[in-house]
Amino acid sequence: MLYQAATEILKLSRIFSRFKRSISSQTALTNSAVGANLHILFQYWGNLTFLACIGIIIWLSFTPSHLEGKRVSLLMAFALFEGATIGPLIHLAIEVDLRYNETFKINIMLI
């Protein structure tokens, strides 16, 4: 009976761990989109956000694994700054003149 209860708890902890990882990745993706939108709306954060990304990754690599809350917060901050870093690329894609749309399609098909 005790063994069966322990195996049930292990199964639940595996399911919860997978769920927690899924939620963290979805939240990081959302933070990245927010960062890109912040760049598009306010037109700032250029190379500074790239340096912030590198700094946060270095900080994350030196953070002990038992501080899970801090590591998740650093991951979310990294995602925000990463989104702001790629914001200029997204902004450029939005501003592409639509006259060239057919030319782009033909070139992509040829490649």
C-alpha cells in the first residue's frame, strides 16, 4: 500500500514537472514577444539589450540550481531583453514595401 502511494506521488511529480517546464517556456515566449513589441512601439533599446542578454546568461550560469525562483526570473528577464534585441528585425519585416511581395515569393520558390 505504501509502495503504491509512493509510485503515485512519483507519477504526479513527473507530470507536474513537465507542466511546469511547459508553462515556463510559454511565459518566456510571451516575454520575448512583449520585448519585441516594446522595441517596435518605443524605438529604443539597441545594443544595450544585447549586452543585457549576455550579462543575464552569465548571471544565470553562476546561479545555484536550488534557487529555482531566481533562475526562472532571470530566464524571463533574458526573454524580455532577447525580444527587444530582435525587435529591429521584426520592425524591418513589418516595414517591407508590399510591392516586393511577389518578387520575394518568386525568389523563395527559386531557392
